[in-house]
Amino acid sequence: MKHSSLLAIILAGLFGCAGPASTRLLSYERGGEPEIIEVIEDGDYSLYSMTARLPVVTYPLRRGQKLGFERGERGRIIAVAGDHRVTLEDKEYAWHRR
């Protein structure tokens, strides 16, 4: 196997699909304080679980729309993207802009 192929495999394992092609904007850690921001540019925003390689959801947002996390009932976390709400287990997540 060529060195460049091996390096690509190692980097994909470390960074997953949310690597260099996306920018992490906001993270939530289990038991942490949720936060909501306004996005500063139009784009596709993807929510990743820190234990998965593929996004949980992806939504197109426009500048000024809300993005982040808020507390739900019974220890749940709600991911917020514009008018969309996704109820999640209290684990580690991150919003990325693609």
C-alpha cells in the first residue's frame, strides 16, 4: 500500500467524514451546558454524533438562523437548526458547516 493511501486511511479514521471538508462550529458534551448561536453565512449544516462517521441530520440554513443545542425533558438534548428540532440522548455532538 502506498504511503499516501495509508495516510488517507489513518486521517479518515481520526477525523471521519467531518474532516477537512467541513468546519466544526459548535459542540455539546454530555452533561454540559447547551448553547445556541446564529449562523453567519448560508450553507448546509450537519449534526454529528462523536461516535458516528455519518451525520445524524443535515439542514440548509440561511444567515441569522439559530443553530445549537437546548435542554429537553427527561435528560434529553434537543439539536436546533432553524425551525428544525431533533431530540437526542445526552451524549457528545457537534454541528459542522459543509
